[in-house]
Amino acid sequence: MNRELKRVSVLVVLMFVALFVSTSIIQVFQADNLSADPRNARTLYDGYDVQRGSILVAGQPVAESVASDDRYKYQRTYSNGELYAAVTGYFAIGGAPTGIEGALNSDLSGTAGSQFLDRISRIVTGEAPRGDSVELTIDPVVQQAAWDALGDLQGAVVAVDPKTGAILAMVSKPSFDPNPIASHDSDASDAAYSGLLDDPSQPLQNRAIEGDLNPPGSVFKLVVSSAALNGGKYTPDSEFPNPSTYQLPGTDTFINNSEGGSCGGGDTATIATALRLSCNIPFAELGGALGEDTIAAMASAYGFGQDVSIPMSVTPSTYPAGLDAGQLALSSFGQYEDRVTPMQMAMVSAGIANGGVVMQPNLVKQVLAPDLTVRSTFTPTEFSRPISDNTSATLTQMMVNGVENGAASNARIDGVSVAGKTGTAENGGDDPYTLWFTGFAPADDPQVAIAVVVENGGGLGQDGFGNLVAAPIAKQVIEAVLNR
């Protein structure tokens, strides 16, 4: 009998141990996963019990929570929703939040570690729970200028302060209104989301930092020029053979300069002339001379292949590996499998503008507690130093020449020295080109670095080019910054 009682006792103890372990796993180790599970209705309702913090631009809310008369207690609303959608994202009753709503969800919802004492205080005082507000670096004047300049075109604009990395504008088009997705009517919210998801123009895709990345075309010549000049072996006056057509090594394929003919006439063309006139053949030759490893190292130093958080995650831009001679030639003027975001190209221009120092791009100016005291503030942080100050100065002058009397002439601004580079990237076959501009101004004291991408040839198919479509957009945004 005693033996049987011992067996039963051991079994009961083991059952209690198993129950203790399983509940501990659920309550402690799986707590975050359970809270994040969209099927967890209790967590969902609890999240709406908190008055979520606002997202502010120049002190004014572009996203805020207002009292509602349903079970969710607070309704998330977005003013100028389409204008700021690429920045704010959305907060919906179903699915994960996106944009700043997602990246700083814990701050906005009042669950961040820095808010622990506040939560304890509210329990003691009975004060209603509230989240922190997030003030952005976005300048509303510059954001509106970027939106207006892009018009009905499909693409994106990114403008940053090269000295600090603060993002002044970030626009992606087509855009969307987050308000229908934030509806408390789940059927209406799902219908709004599904409609956007099924839209062939992909309005939910933030073209400034993610999605199906575009070939950079000739704006990538800034990276190749950086690699050449920073290594000390080449100068702007280094010359290369100047044929009107060039056979890609190891292939039967010939390439041309974008304007046809040779690069500016003459038997040779300098790097400076090739960049100013945006000639492909000299850069194909230069890329072959530099080699894949040298170009890849410079691309990486600027941020290619790196994890960048603004604090939303930026899809890494890519420079391909394992190239043969023909592929290397194509990649050296931004073709083959080169793929970039506008954010990455803005970082390249910002690094050149800032004496060779790339600052970490950032959207968040400060986080404010519910009583408006500053919880944390943005501190400019160095991202990398891809080039020297001397190389920066040399590239700046080369880019200024490109605007003043070269292939980027439509970015000229009276009385302002603008440094710029255009790009017209092929997408294969009869597909429309991708059109680019990147640069900064004023060249002698940069206040803004910018990247513009226009997809689908700007509606002009293969007749569009960067200087015709993208450069004027950049010009309008730069003027907005300088006229603030």
C-alpha cells in the first residue's frame, strides 16, 4: 500500500511540476509572442484601452488617437494621410502596424521599458494610461514640396540634412490614406487593405526605402568615381579610350553612350568629362580597371548591403558579386544587377556633401512623455566614412560641373551652386526606363541632400531620361529647403 501511495504521490508531484513549467513558459517566455499574436483579442482590446501617443510634425499631430464610443475606446486618425503615409504607416485592429506606428509601437502604446515607472505611477494614482508621442524630423514645407513636385508620377523622393542625417522629406507615390485601414469596422478595414494590396500600382509599397528595388543607372557612377579617386591611383583627369561603341569583354554585345557617339569628342575621355556628360563607355572601362572588389568595398562603405534603420528597416541596396568581365563593365554604370533605394542614393550624396562622412539617416527628432517632457532626443550619429575630405571636395566640383554644363542641367538654380548627378536606367526589353537624380545644395555649404526616383519612364516609356523628369523634381525640393 505504501508503495502505491508513493507512486501516486510522485505522479501528482510530476503533474504539478509539468503544470508549473508549462504556465511559466506561457506567462514568461511566450508572453511577447502571445501579445503580438493577431488572434489574441484580449491583447488587441487592451491595446486600445491606452490613448496611443501622437506622431508629430513641427509640433502638429499627423497621427493621433481620439475617444470613440465603441469597445476599442480610441480611434486612430491621420490628418493629411496620403502625404505622410510613407512615414507614419498605419495602426489597424487587425495585422501588424507599419511605418513609425510599427517601428516605435512600444513608445506610442506606452509599453516601452523607459515608461515602466510611469505605468507604476498610473496604477497608484488611477490616471488613465497614455503612450508617448513621437516628433519627427520631417519638415512639413519640404514634405509638401516633394509631394507636389512628384505629382502623379510613380516613384519616391528622399531629402536629408547631410550634416545630421535628419530626414526632411520622404514621399512615396502612389500613396494611400491610412484612415480606412484604421477603421474599427473590421470588414471595412479588411476591404480597404485588400483593395490596396490588389492595386497593381502597389500603393502600400514604400518606394523610398523598400520594395522592388530599381537599377540606379548613372547615379551609381558616383560610387565608382569615389572608388577611383579615393584610392589615389586616379584623378579627375585620368583618361580612358573613347570609342563610340564598346564591346563588353567576353561577349558579342556592344554598348553605347546614352547620347550616342564618343564622350565629348577626342580619342580619350577623362573621368571628369565622363561624369559630367554621364558617359557609359569610360565608366565600363574604369570599372574593369578598378575590379569588382574595389567597387564592392566602396559600395559597402556607403551602406550597400548594410542594415539601416531610420528606425523603420531599409531594404539593403545591392551590388552583385562573382562578376565576369562583361557583367563588371555593365555594373560599373549602374546596370546588370545593381539595385538601390532612394534612401541609399541620398546617403551617397549626403556623404559627398559632408566631407566624406555619411551620417545615420533618422526620422525621429524626439520622444515626448504624455506631460510633454522630453523622454529621448535625436543625436546625430556617424554611419561611415567612405571617402576622404579631399575626395569629397573633388567629387563635389565634378557634380557641380554636371549641373552647370553637363547632363544634370535641369537642376540649376539661379544664384545657388547645385551638385548633382542624373541617371537613366534600363530595365530590359521594351520596358520603360527608371529615371534618377541625386545631389545636394548649396555645394559650398550643403543644407540638403536629395534622391529622386521616377518609375515607368515618367509616362514616357523609353523616351524619358533623368535630366528631363527627375532633375526638375529635385530642383523644386531643394528650393523649398533653401527658401524655408
